[in-house]
Amino acid sequence: MRGFLVIGNKATTSPFSLKNIPGAGRMDILCRCISQAIFLSHSIRRSLEVYLLLLGDPSPPRVVKFRSDEIRRMSPDERSVAGLIRKALKFEPGREWVEANSGVFTAKKDLKGLLEELSHSYKIYYMREDGEDLRRIAHKMERPLFVLGDHLGVKKEDEKVIIQFAEDIISISKLSLMAEQCITIANYELDRAPGKL
């Protein structure tokens, strides 16, 4: 199992128009993160989860979870992914996960509560430019979940929470890359590590 948690600092927590996906707090970035994490050429990755922590108006926080093994009827384009996020946001969220579509779930959880839950299933790693080179430790990782921010990065107060749960701070580049690029490279590094495929 492998996972990613992407923090959408301004991502809307209510249904949005598919005609203006970027206008929904840069939901387009989160859609690309989903596609880069899950899709392969003509297939999807197995045993992978992506969590989107939505912190925008009107009612943050909100989490949407994608589980690759259970997803049905989703294409890699932004509009298709956004449609499933939008559908999930139509559900009234509670503390327990509610399935909005095959492989797509939603709940009302803050960052600390979400990380507490995920720490029972994953080893949590915080992605930051000054961390340890992922290539050096990828072969040792078991059930990793990578936490990263959107185009606005991660707020200082959120970073403090993440570090409480993180096994390590890891880097895939000393340059500040786009969130979806970080996910693509992390998948690549784990794929190429001995014994990981």
C-alpha cells in the first residue's frame, strides 16, 4: 500500500462548477495530483490511496479519499476527477467515512485527526525540499504515505502537526516542484527501488 495526502489550502468544501475548476480554490491542482498518483498508461495503480484535505470555504476542513483498487468510471482528465470530487462534496460529512462513489469517500476530519488515523496504516513522510533524498531510502520504505502541499505549500501551523507524525522529512528535488510532479517522481522512485514492484 502507498498513499499521498495533499493539502488544498483554499480548495472549496462545497460543490463547485465544472466550468471553472481552477476557481474552486485551485481544485485543478488537486485533480492533477489524483491523476498522477493513480493512473498508468491504459490502467491504474493498485493498492494506492490519495487523500485531499480541503481547507477552503464554506465549511473546512473536509477530506476526500480516492482508493485505486475500488475506483470505477474515472478518466485521468481534470473534469472527470473533478466530477467525482464534486459528487463527494454533495454528501453531508461526518466523522466516519461515507462512500460517495465507487472508491471515493468523504469525511469531516482536520489534519491532526486524519494523520492520527493514517498513522495506524502508514509510515508518514513529509515532502520538503530540504529533506533526505528519497532515492537513498525508497528501498527501505514500507507502506509510505507522503504529505505535501498545493501551490501555496504547507502553513507553519500545519507543518508542526505533520512533523509530530512524520517518520522523516524527504525530498525529491532541491527545487520547488509542482505538487503533481512531486507525486509522479515519488511513484517513480518507489517503482524503481529493488523489491518494490
